[in-house]
Amino acid sequence: MSATTTPAGRLFARTRTGGPQDDRGPELLEHVLGWTLVVLLAVLVTRMGLM
């Protein structure tokens, strides 16, 4: 291992931005709640006669 590769490896290891791949929350729950919101919105729009 040379002196130039070690700092570069550490630099890339520290430059994480905390994007979506770091956030692994309850994905199934989010999908179910999202689709429930879509269905409720569709029912509301239909009942109000807007569609």
C-alpha cells in the first residue's frame, strides 16, 4: 500500500452524503400509507363530483 492510495481511500469513505441508500426505514409501511392516501384522495375527488 502506498502513501497516495491510503488518504484517497479514507477520503472516499468519508464523503458520504447520506442519500436514499443510507435511509432504510420501513419501506413497506411507507408504500402502504402512500397508496392509502392516493385511494382516499381519489374517493374524495369522485364524491365531490370533480371527476
